[in-house]
Amino acid sequence: MYSPELAERFNSAFYWLNINADPSAAVIMVYVYVQTANMYAIVTDLQYIKAQSDSPVFHNFTSMPSSAQIANTMRIADLAAVVAEFNASNPHGFR
């Protein structure tokens, strides 16, 4: 869960990634605002087509405080493994 200030850092990281385009990089972001807590649940899926574990283009994302992370599945994986993970977290009928 992230405060509005940290949510703004995610917005800035997304903006920076887009103005410093790297054709090997992609990001999918999902925001959920929890009004009762004035907090954001933010899911980021960082994708890089080269087998590089810490691409500098993602530094603004990976430098976020880890104290509020629910999970971190950062790893080098093939597309089939990523699709399987997405499918497991989004069961049929609940999308």
C-alpha cells in the first residue's frame, strides 16, 4: 500500500520511462485507490526483452521503498512463464 506521495513517484517513474523510450522495455501498471485508508495499491509489471536483471530504465521503479511491498516477483523469465503467472492470478470468470 502506498501513500499519495509514493503514488506520485510511480506516476513520475512511468512518465520518465516513456520520455526516455527504450524499445526493449514495457510496463503495465494497475492502481486501486483505497478511500478509507487514503492509500493506493499499485501493481507494476516491468518487462524487458533482454535477459538483464536490473535494467537502468527501470531504476525509478526498483528504487521505491520495499517496506510497503506486498510481493516482489522480479526475475528473468520467458514469456510463457509470465503468461502462466498472469493466468494464475486472474482465474477464468473473474476478469
